[in-house]
Amino acid sequence: MSEQDTADMEHGHETTHRTGASHPTGTGPGEPLAPIPELVIISGMSGAGRSTAAKCLEDLGWFVVDNLPPALIPTMVDLGARSQGNVARIAVVVDVRGRQFFDNLRESLADLATRNVKRRVIFLEASDDALVRRFESVRRPHPLQGSGRIVDGIAAERDLLRELRGDADLVIDTSSLNVHELRAKLDAQFAGEEEPELRATVMSFGFKYGLPVDADLVVDCRFLPNPHWVPELRPFTGLNDEVATYVFNQPGAKEFLDRYAELLHIIAAGYRREGKRYVTIAVGCTGGKHRSVAMSERLAARLAADGVETVTVHRDMGRE
């Protein structure tokens, strides 16, 4: 969402006040009050992992807005309240580039406090040495260093953020954390007692058309006899019952499905532990029409039964 889009939505906005809480327009006398979304503000040192934190919360179902001007945070909360519960949790990423920016953030936080908005501030920090290494590794200047050195920009940012750090609800030092460890810390804080969700795409494809570039795992079904060479099955696809029956009546087909489903159960558990939320499983045969389609459908059903949210895509099924 751009700053202009947010400002456009803010135009004409009105609020009513009841018992210290603010509610969006549309709640008249006698109507139920709109629920106020939960709010998390992600801030901290540049290079300390704000983007990773934002992606983690997004994967946990939060509505994430990056680089929103602090003065528009209350408006974002009001817009979420207007969604009638569809946007129940909002995470806003802010970075402090100047004193006026910080003053606006402080005013917005004070405004939210008077309106009984449940909000938390996550502050990400890291040692000077760690931040310098990260900026040097990507060959980018610190946003506040100007014509000085990276350490000068870090020092200026620490000074600007000192008060916000003191008011933060959660401070995470990422100096010695990798991406997976940071995600695990945030999962522990925000995922509750539920295990983080894993989403899978099972994609059938034909090897003769090339491997899917976004595949995490590749399954090769070309060890099974090809229904293409059975004249009465050739016009159909793996979605056809006769084709699927033919495929899974072949030696090794059912055993392969069972063993690979067991392997995916282990892999899925490991992905959850490591903070991976999306996986694409590419299932291939020669043309992507018969064997891979039938196997993809069965694998997707096994994953769904294992609690994985699954989408099935047949990339090459319609090709001649």
C-alpha cells in the first residue's frame, strides 16, 4: 500500500468516542462496536532484521505494512476496524530517519494509548560489529551515514532510537542469530500454542518442457510405464479414473506413494522447525499429462490429511 493510497483512504474519515475507545464510521447508536485490530510495530536498527520479522508475522497471518509513516498508524488501525474482523492483526514496519519522524511516531503511540488499542513494539538491535559486517556484505551504505562511515550512521541511529528502545515491549538482539533462529523467536512470541502453518503447492510437470524454476523438491515418475502408449488411455489425463487406476496398478507405484508421503511428513516437520512456510513439490513425467498428474493428486491428498494446506497445479497437462 502506497502512502498516497493510505492518505486517500484517510480523507473523510471520522471517529466516534465511547468509553475512551475509538471506532470507525459506520457504528451508529445501537450498533455493535467495530473490533479494534491488534497492532504490532516493528522497528529497530537498520540491518538488524526488520524485514525478516515482517515476513515472519506475515506468514503467521498478520496484515503487514512496510515503511508506513508513523502519523498514519492510527488511520491504518481505523481501516482495519472497518474490515469487520477481516483484518484483526496489523504489523507496521517503521524506521527512524530523522527527529521529526520520531516525534510523529511518539504522537501516534500516545494517540493509540488513549484509544485502548492493544499494541506492542518489537525492537530489533545488533552489535556495531554485526551491523557493519552486514552492510559491508551487501555493499550498501547505512541510511544515516551521509558522507561519513557506516559506524557514524549506526551511532546516529542508536541515538535517535534510544527512547523507543526503552519503551519497547520486546527487544531482540540479532547479533548472533541467523534468519531461522530469529523466526523461531518470533514464532514463540506470536504463534501461540499452535504449530506454525505450512503451505504446499504440488505441481505436476513434463520433463520435456523443463523443470519448474520454483521447485523445492522434485519427484520423478518416469520409472512407471507411460499410459501414453496405451491407445485407449492416451487421450485422457491423470485426472481420469481409468488412467489413475492404470498408474497405481503398476509395480512400485503404491509403494512409492506411501514411502514418499512418509518422507514428506518428516520434511514438513523440519520445515516448520526451521521457519519455512511455503514449499513447492514438483512431480514430473515425460509430458506432464498422465503419471505426474495422477501422482500429484494422491500426494496432495496425503499432505492435506497430514494438516498441510495444499494447492495442486498441473502445469503441462493441457499441452499437446
